[in-house]
Amino acid sequence: MNSKETKKRIDELVRLLNEYSYWYYVKDNPKIADAEYDQLFDELLKHESEFPQFKRDDSPTVRVGAEPLKEFKGFSHDPPMLSMQKAYTIEELKTFQERINRFLNNPIEHDFEYYVEPKYDGLSCELIYKNGYLIGAGTRGNGLKGEDITENAKTIQSIPLRLKENISISIRGEILMKKDDFEKLNEENRKKNESLFANPRNAAAGSIRQLDPKITASRRLYFIAYEIENYEVKEQMTTIELLRKLNFRTSKDPLLTIGINNTFSVFNRCEMKRADFEFEIDGVVVKVNSKEYQKRLGAVSHNPRWAIALKFKARESSTQIIDVEFSIGRTGAVTPVAVLKPVEISGATITRASLHNYEIFNSFKIAKGDTVLVKRAGDVIPQVIKVLEHSGEEKIKFPDTCPACGTKLFKEPDSPIIRCINIECPTQIFEAVTHFVGKEGFDIDGLGPKQIKKFIESGIIKSIPDIFKLNEHPEIIKWDGFGERSYENLIKSIENSKHISFYHFLVSLGIRGVGGVTAKLLARYFPTLEIFLKTEKEEFANIDGIGPIAADFIHSYITNSKNIEVINNLLKVGIDITYLTISKDRELALADYSFIFTGTLETLSRSQAKKEVEERGGKVVSAVSKKVDFVVTGEKPGSKLKKAISLNLRIIDEEEFKNILKKGAKT
Ligand code: IVH
């Protein structure tokens, strides 16, 4: 290629690659496979190194990151970047509107048109474009002056290096990391024994405030634009439309609302869907839609009068450590649990939180009085995610011996967990019995934690099969809290529970690695318990859906003589197992096929859909890979779809999925 041809090719590659990045990072809708992109990118690099004079300012190769800086320069904002007043309730929102009405001499109940956007929990930042080119980027700082992060911003793929129009404009928005990218980053750091980020916002901040732009480039950051400065626009809604036209990533679902009630119900809906957002949001921003009004309303101190942040109740909060307890699970795993100074998180008072496991606990170096950050995500047990301040008290040590039975604890080499391996440990027995009689197991009514504890303390239950000998202890009737009726009922439900499906039986044993899904696979595969108990490790691993680790757990369970004794004793007391007699056609229609779901289906819940697949012998997986046969997409599919496209997988919608359920996959 001569120099003229090369220049032409460089221009074309820059245009193509920028276009592909746009589809990938702004539209979440990749147009080519990653490998193809890389190939074109390498070609561009090659041409640019041969003819550096043709390298363009908007070349995607700029995004690999410039040389490290010595320090950040200052970056001034004109007009200043404001903050916002906060509200949590509909009353506060009402007060906000009334204040606007008073200011504008409107009737007090006049309803405004608002534009409601998700409130992204990241780092706000300003981008400066001159004649279409990105020439500067700065963090918010104190609103008047932040830090110059121009070189770092250039590495963020969703920030255009050049606009489609040669205009001069300032754009404001939020730098963010996706929730799943944050999890992945922390997982990698954990493996490398490096410190962890507390949340996606800290991770984004830590990634952007790097003197070496190459580090920023290696983290997957996004920019979501929400404001334009120094440019005439009529409405907030047109602002977002213009940003989209200029190829910026914006919120996918801002809404125009009218008045307080409508706005507050949008906020409520948003809170319900909070977990579905790929970026962390902590509320919505309510903005008066008309820019004319915005101008008239202006700002008081650092807050505009025309906008308010409606915040969700916090899911994270800081509090203090009172003490640490060490609890023992059914498999003997010892979990450190923080006893906390009560703190309110998303409407619940939290007094205890998990400190994860032996390894993470040790990395925290916890002492009484430490201030910690506690997180409560949905229904999940609260967790301590970070130590904010050490009290200076003596560090709490992880015990060497089991707090319940005194046996020396055992640390498995490749696991962060430490456990008590005494099968007769009373706490383990308690956990094992509780699991055994649970809904997915023998489902015995009237045998709750309180009763189980008493039976273990009195020595009536020393091991699981003793449950079935409770009928030999009529003295229980005289115990506090028991009576003839409740004792008889208990004995009756124990008797009834003896007829059990192989599936529930397998679940009840509490074999490590065997939850509902694996138990189902085992119950389908093995015609009898006897055959199951004589199976070699390799055969378990060969069952579709069972990995080598679970196979290992199952095999060590059935080769442990204590476990076999428990099972034999169960059979002796008359446990009667029913095996699956399955209609082969239906059962196996989807055997050998694997499915993955992304987005919300219209007529089936995720768990129903999963059940339908599993009932036909199919598998539902959670990670996209070449092995996936069908990618079922619903409303608002996530990043899995992107990956599926790049792997060229078969993508189907709900209707097609239902067809497959009806007719099988061979169509
Ligand atoms: S508008 C006066 N829109 O919230 C309005 N801000 O509490 C200025 N934020 O510093 C910003 N999402 O970091 C706006 N859709 C959104 C936002 C948003 C998040 C942040 C931003 C700002 C803070 C103010």
C-alpha cells in the first residue's frame, strides 16, 4: 500500500472501529465479534506505526492510554457543577413543587412537567468538546474545580473522541462501572490478594483517579451523559435526545411525568426494578422539564431550584462492631458473624452481619469498636463489606477449635473456608437435623429449631435417624411446651414423612454441593439408592450438569462410613423411597440441550421457565459460552445477549421457546 492508500485505509478503519465501539458500548448491541474487532484494530495499529503522520485524534488507538502523569492538574467548571437537594418521601416532593410554585407566583397546586432520570451512583464529570473534538475532561471536585482527567476519559469507550457535528459544547454525566464488571474486578483482586473495592462507585473512582491512563483503560468504565452546558436546548427531554444524536450513552429509560403523584409512582417503580439496572442507581433525579423554567428558577447556594434527587432508602450503612461470633453450619463450615450496633438499612434494623469466611475475616483485621460498612442487598443476609476505621482495640482472633465441640478446626488447602470435621459436633447435628426435616427434605411439621435443640440437649437425638425413634420417648409429653396433642401430631407427621421421593431424600442428606438441581439430576440418573451408593467418582462427573467438584463431594460422602451408617439406620427405621418412574419421551425431550435466559419473559417467571426445561431433561446455565444451545430473550435483555451474539449462538424469543417446550428442540 502506498502512503495515499494507507491514509485512506486509516480513515476508513477509524470510522469503522468507532462505529463498532458505539454499537458495543453505547447501544449494548455489538455488530461484530470481538476477534474481528481486534483484527481491524491491529491492522490500524500497524498502519499508524508505519505512517505516524496519519494518526488521527479520534483514532480508537488513543484509547489504550497515554503515558503516566506525575500529578493531576486542576480543572475549572463554568458554570459550576451543582449538587442537589435530596428527598425520600412524597411529602418532601410535594414541598419541592410548592416551593417552585411560590417562587414563580403560580397557584400552589400547579403541577409541573418533569423529566425523571435514574440517579446514577458514580462519579460526575464534565467533558469539553471544541469544534467536535474532545479536548478536556474533569471530575466534579468541589463543583468549581476538580481534577483534569482528560487522558483517562479518552480511554472510556462510550465517550466519543469526536462528535458527529463540529460543535463546541460541554457535556456532563456520570462515570460508572457495571455491577457485574465490579464483581469480576473484585474477584480478580481477591485472587491476587489485592485490596477490594467496596462498591461499583469506589471501583469507578479508583479506576479513573489513576495517574497511569493505561490502568484506567484496563478497567471497563462507562460514561452516561445527562446534561449539556453552553448550548441552547428547550427542554430536558430534548437534552437527552440531542445527547443521543451526538452518540452519547444516556439512560435508557428516562420518563416525562406530570405532577407529584405520577412522579412518585415512577420513583416507586424504579425502586422495585433497582436490581435489574446494570449500573448502580441510588434514586431518581426529578428535573423540571422546561429549560425556560429552569433558567427562571436558578439556584440557591449549591442546589438548583428546578431539580431534586429522590433517593432510595440506603442499602449500605456504617455502624460499629460490638463483637464477633463464630457460627457452625451443617457441613461444619465456621462463619464469622459480626454483632453490630443496631443500624437501619432499607427499612430493617440490622444487628448481625456476615464476615464471610476465614480468609476474608483475617484480611479485615477486625476489633471491637471498629467502624464498618454493612450492605444489605435484597433478601440476602447483611454482609460487612469494608472496615472504615479501626478502633485500635485488640484484633479478634479466629478460633483454632470448634466453639461448639472443641475439636481442632481444619482448613482445606484451596478453600477460603475453615471447618469443624467432627461429625458428632452438636451444632452440626442441629444444623443437619434442621436441614433434614426442612421443606425440601423430609418436611416434618412440628419439628422446628426450638424442639430440635431440646431433643439434642436431652440426648434423645444424637444423630439423624433418632428422629424416627421419638415415638419411644413418651416422657416428652411432660416437658415444658409439649403436650399430648402436640406430641401425637409430631409422631404422626414423622410417620407420614417416611414415604419420600428419591429427590427429597437426596436433598435431605445435605451432601455438600448437592442442592435441588443436582439432587434432581441424581434422582433422574439413578434408578435406586443402592446403585447410587456404589457409584464411582468418574461416573458422577460424567452426569450432565454435575461438575468435578460436586462429583468429588458426592463421592466422599458415600465413601464415608459414618454417612453410610446414617443411611442404613434410616432404612432400618422404615424409610420408604419412591423412585422416579418417568415418561421417557417427555422427560428426555430436551436432554443434551442447554438454555440461558436474559431479560424478563412475558408469561413465565424465570423459575417456571427453568422448571419446564429441567423437567424435560434440559439444563439451564447462567454463563454464556459456546456450549449453550439456546439463548432465550425477554424484555430488556442484559449483557448476556451481547456475548451470545458475539459467539453466534442461537437466540430465540419467548414464543419460540414455548414451541420448543411443546415440540422439542429438533426443529
Ligand atoms: S443532573 C443540578 N442527572 O447526582 C443537576 N445528576 O446530587 C446536576 N447524578 O453530582 C446534575 N444521576 O453526580 C443529574 N441523571 C442525573 C444524575 C445526576 C446522578 C449525580 C451527579 C450529581 C449528583 C447530585
